[in-house]
Amino acid sequence: MIIVTGTATASPETLAEMTAISLEHVHRSRIEEGCISHNVHIACENPLRLMFFEQWANADALRKHFAVPESRAFARRLRELSAPDSGDRMDVYDATKVRV
């Protein structure tokens, strides 16, 4: 399984649009082949920070997701709306489920 985490920080003026396009993106992504889950949350410690958590069946499914024109347009617009110097990031992990 592939896990993707990410953050995007808005300014007070851009939060509504960033939230709207993020929800649109996750709802669209959930129906893509290989998407296990795709979520966006507001951080409790900074209500201007959106946090993303995604699970994909494999790296190929994630590559296909990144190649979708709407995904590329979303990422571009999110960067445009994000607060400057916010330290936002995206990380991708290859994960194995462990039973304890």
C-alpha cells in the first residue's frame, strides 16, 4: 500500500476556496481505480492548515492519479492559493500493514 500525506496552509482570504477545491479533489479521487481512501482535514492547532491523508493500492495507481489532468490542475491551484513560506509538503510512503 502507498500512503500519501500532505499539508497546505491558506491565508484567511484563501481558506474557503482551498477547502472547496480540496473537497472536490478528494471526492473525485475516491472513485479512481486503486484509491483506498483520500481525505482532507483541518488541523486543530492551525485552522488555516489543510492536511491530506491518502491510501493507494500500489505505486502504479498513484502515478495514474498524478497524471489525471484534474489532479495536476488541483495541485497547481492549491500552490497558487497557499500562504507563502508555509513549509507545506507532500510525502509518499510505501507501507506494509503490521498486525500487533
